[in-house]
Amino acid sequence: MSTNRQDVADVQSMLAQAKRVRVVCHRNPDGDAIGSMLGFGLLAERALSNTPVDFYCVDPVPEMFHFLGAAFRVLPPPPIEQWSPETDVVVFVDCAEPKLTELHITHSQLFDGTFKTVMFDHHPSNPLFATKNFLEPTAASACEIIVQFADAAGWDMDAAIATCLLTGVYTDTGGLLHSNTTAQVYRTVARLLRAGARRQAIVTAVFRTASISTLRLWGRVLEKISITEEGAAISAVTEGDFRATGAEYSDLTGAIDYVNAIPGMRFSLVLSERDGKVKGSLRTLRDDVDVAEMAGRFQGGGHKKAAGFALQGKLKPEMRWKVVEDKE
């Protein structure tokens, strides 16, 4: 993985001329979205000194990431009338495509060339929608790409920034357990630890802390698992499940890893209802299965072993029975 020096210099020049930098991540943010958004924004804030930096997401930051101090600076995006194409630079992180920001309709000017934009992402399906694109499909996380950009730009990094970026690396690799944990990932982790990243704080907040509502929701996910003849482990939770358990939508994060742990499965799928849509999260441990291709059939995308999609509609349970020959 390499960062083009000219592209880095062009972005530095673009940012130096900006009067405001706005950093945006995808809806329903995970650790890489929050970590890369805060990490890049804080890096830019240090490098640009007096230039204000804002952080935007259409959904609130999940509670598990509140240990990152800057998480409380994340706000819903203001109306497009309050943005300025003459003075703003907009930075998108961990966004595989514009619609994942949920700004593609209300803030369409952000994607049509009206604004100066920068993108950091690692999803191979990304259409390169920004003015300057830093796309590296072999990277395990967007944070990994931002670390390399910062080093190429000569930007200083303190412990708070390093902790944000390590959060994204850790969450997108499942605590360095997933198959996307490459040698480069370990080099990135070492770089961030040298900068003062609080590894144990990340492990405690993300992997060793769960609210009772989260556990109750996960219990419903595990209770509803069914195995198909094709070798898939499938579960689903409705809006009623969220209400009954008191869980937030973000509490579902991580549950699919338990569904995906069933031995012998080709892939796993967790469906969930939200605001008139059904979201599907796909995972696989096998090299001969491409869940990004599956998600693509429903206008979704992602990585070969982790992908997702969203469809308009709601979940409707269906019971099926099969008669088999009794050989006893």
C-alpha cells in the first residue's frame, strides 16, 4: 500500500486554502467510521492550526465509542445552505458510496463536483466520487490509510489521535482476529502504539463492555438463528425486538460475529428492521464465498468476507415444514 506524494501535496494545499474543514462518515457508524472521522479531523486541526474542523454523521455516535473525547463533537449535518463551496473542504471517510452518508439527496452538491472533496476508503466497490480519492482495497480499515497519509504529509500525531485511529483498526479486524489482519496492519498498530494509543481503553470499551439491553438483543439474534439447506446461518430482529429489549440500532454491531461462528456454514446473514428499511449484514469465513457479490444483487456492497445491503420494506416471518422419510 502506498500514498502518491503528489496527491498528498494536492490535498495539503487544498486544506491550507480552506476556511473550514467538514469531515463526514457513513450512517450507523462503526469503529472505523468514528475512528477515521475523528482521527483525520484532529490531525487536520493540529496541522492547520486556526482552521475550524467539524464532524458530521446522520446517526449519533454509539455509546461504546464515547471514551474517545472528540466523539461528543460529532453533530448531525446542517442544511446544505450553511455549507460553502468557495471556502469549505469536505472529507469523506469509510464511505463506500455517497448514499451511505444519507446526504446524497439532501446534500447532492457534495457529490457533483460543486465542492472540493477528499475521500479515504478501503471498500473495493467505491466509485471514486471525490475530487481526491485515497482508495486502498487491500487495507483492513480506513484508519490504516489515514495513518499512511498523515505520515506522508508529515503531520504530528498525539495520543488522542492515535487512539481514535487504533480504534478503527481494531474494530475492523475484530481485535486483530479477522483474516484481513495483515503484516501492514501490525505495522500500523505498532506505529499508533508508539504514538501513545490507549490500546487497553479500546479493548475494554469495545470488546469487554456491553449493556444489558445489548445482551438481550443479541440473545434474540441467537435465539432466532436458522440453518438453510445451502449452508447459511440466518437470523433477524424486528423493530419490536429493539423496543422490547431497549436496545439502540447500533447495539446490533458485533452480533453477527457470533452467528458467523457456527462451524461448517458457507456464510451468515443478520436482517434488521429500521425506519421502513431492512438492513442485511453478511459475513463468511470461507475463501470460496464472496458476500460482497451477494450484497451487490441488492444494490449493496462491501468486502469479500464482510458486506451489507439495505432494502425498503419490513420483515415478515415465514414458517416452513418439510416431510422426510422415517427410516426407523
